[in-house]
Amino acid sequence: MRITDAKVIVTCPGRNFVTLKIVTEDGVSGVGDATLNGRELAVASYLTEHVAPALIGRDAARIEDTWQYLYKGAYWRRGPVTMSAIAAVDTALWDIKGKVAGLPVYQLLGGRSREGVTVYGHANADTVDDVLVEVARYADLGYKAVRVQTGVPGLDTTYGVSGDKLFYEPADAAIASEATWSTEAYLNSVPGVFARVREEFGPGLKLLHDVHHRLTPIEAARLGKSLEPHALTWIEDPVPAELQEGFRLIRQHTTTPIAVGEVFNTIWDCEQLVREQLIDYIRATVVHAGGITHLRRIFDLAGLYHVRTGSHGATDLSPVCMAAALHLDIAVPNFGLQEYMRHTPETDAVFPHGYRFEDGYLHPSEEPGLGVDIDEELAAQYPYRPAALPVNRLLDGTMHSW
Ligand code: EZ4
Ligand code: CO
């Protein structure tokens, strides 16, 4: 079954998304997410100029061979742009294979390992008092797990805190906005926040926190230690993960579990952290880590080392990525948690999908393939708008990781 068309669709129903739609000679189509927040057009161009022409005429059934062709065949390996483009092709081909087989993709991955995919939502507010209200809102919606982010006294803005509580989107300006940061103020405020939340909600609710790459290993060790009495499910991205041996230091000091990987692109980014058992959850995603084929490989490696999955699921990962993630989440033996930030009604209308939330769980679609589509006519009504992620500076003006 030959590929006859590979179309790149850029749309902005409130935020930008890049989607690849592959069509075969039999008229079967598949979709893949290629969105890279703040760098969307780089991936769109990579796909349009360098990938789509090579897909025409290829056998759509050859998913693994196509993956290897695009990975090894580019010569220039890895990196978020390349791997998001490969992910989009891979995801679309799994969608097509499911439709041809008449099966939801999770059945092709070995079938169900669980009844539903446990997800966590984002409670955020400037103050502790206000965040308690937000956590309660998620608990009332049935969530079993909640990520908690609050403002830091002394800082004007803080990562993870937004005006719109259900639909947080940090890429908020055409030219990157500037945030400020103080590690001292942050480390002084976070333990008290979790003491209050735990006191209010008891031991049953899973609590998580995203540090968003801002600390050094010894600072992260202090944070992890100070949070131990509040039994977090994880702290996320405590330090930037380029220097992975640094995580050994955190491990020596704290039993607070660690989750890393939302900016990882390949199994090679994950390998040391997993093999040395320096993390507890691997957060790589379908769209940024080479698609279903490659993420399955990462998850299998993680399983050997007691590392569970905890895939990124912010709003910049489109419903196409979320649909694909759920098929993997329901199938793999070492699933842990799935992040789930709700998309706006405008986004949901552009990407009609069959997955659904119920009582703290997401359920993948039972339709053949991924069970998600793109409404191209509606997508065309929302032209691309430049939007960058913020940058971050210390109070003295020094650039810091955002
Ligand atoms: O900052 O997806 O865990 N979630 C996150 C996100 C990321 C955005 C970047 O595009 O860290 O909020
Ligand atoms: Co994160």
C-alpha cells in the first residue's frame, strides 16, 4: 500500500500545532503530531522540504524500515526538530496500520495491561490558600493525582502559575517574555506549600511538582529531602539533564522520586539516567522522542531498571499526540502516570478524538487506528501566530534555565 500524499498542516486554534497527514493509494489516511513549542515552523519545514518527498511511493506498512530510513538516512542524527518530524511519520503510519487491521493501536502493541490510564492535572495559583481551592477542584473532578505549582514570594511570575486555570500555555508572546528567578526564595517556599496541601488532602492523593530544570544537584537534593515528609509521587526535572552524572548526587541524599525526560529526543538521552537507576519515571513523549516505535523502545529499556513511564502531556502536545500516548500507556507493563492538561474547546474541535476522561482515568479510543483526526477546513481558519516560550533571568539579570 503506497503512500500518495504527505501533507503538513499548521494551525493555531488558540495555540500552534503542526500535524502530518499521510494518505495511501487506497485512500486510508493517518495523522501524526509534529508540534515543537516555539519552534513549530522548523519542524514543518523539515517535514515539507526533506521528509514528505521521500515518503511518496513508499510502502505505508513498513513502519520500522521507514523509521530507520529517516533516522539513519538523515546522517545528522537526533535533536528535537529531526525527532519530532520522524515521530509524526511514525505516528501516522501506526494510525494507518490500525485502520487497515481494523484494530485500535493498543491492540497492535499487545493489548491492555490495565483498565484505564491514570492522569494528573495541574493545580496552580499565586498563593497557598488559593492553590488549595485548585487542588480541591481537581480532586472533585475525580483526579487521583495533582501537580501543584504556586507563586514564589518576591518573584513577579513563576513557571506553572497562570490566570487561566484549566488551559495553561506558557508560550505567550511573539518575542519571548522575560521571567525572573531566585533559587533561595523558591527553596524557602515550596516545602510549606506541600505541608499545607498534604495536611488538607491527606495521604491518598498523589502529589507532584515540576521544578522545571532550575536547580543544581545539591539544591535539588535539599529540595527532595525537605519534601520527604509530604510523600510526593515525584519532583520533575530538578536540574537540567545534560550532565546526567549530577543526578547521582541527588540520589545519595533523598528518597523523593525523580521524573525526567520531557525534552529528551531519543533512547540515548535516557540511557544513563535509566541504567544507573537515577530516576523513577521517564517522561519522554511520542511527539518529541521519535514516535510510538521509539518510545516503546525507551519504555522497554526503562522497565529493565524499575523505571516507570510518566509521559509529558502539556497543551502543546496536540490531541493527536495524546491519543497516541494513551495507546502506549494502556499497553506497556511499566506505565506509571500520564500528564493531562486539557485542550481548549477550539483545539478539541480541530482534532476530533475518541479518547475520554472518566473518574481520574483517560481511556483510549476503541476505533481502528489512533481514534483521532484533523478537521482540515476548520484548521485552515486558524492561521499560524508566532509564539515563543519565556526566557528566565536571576534577579541580577543573569540568564538562567526557564
Ligand atoms: O513547560 O510543555 O510538565 N510540563 C511542562 C510544560 C512545558 C511545556 C513546554 O512547551 O514542563 O509546561
Ligand atoms: Co515539566
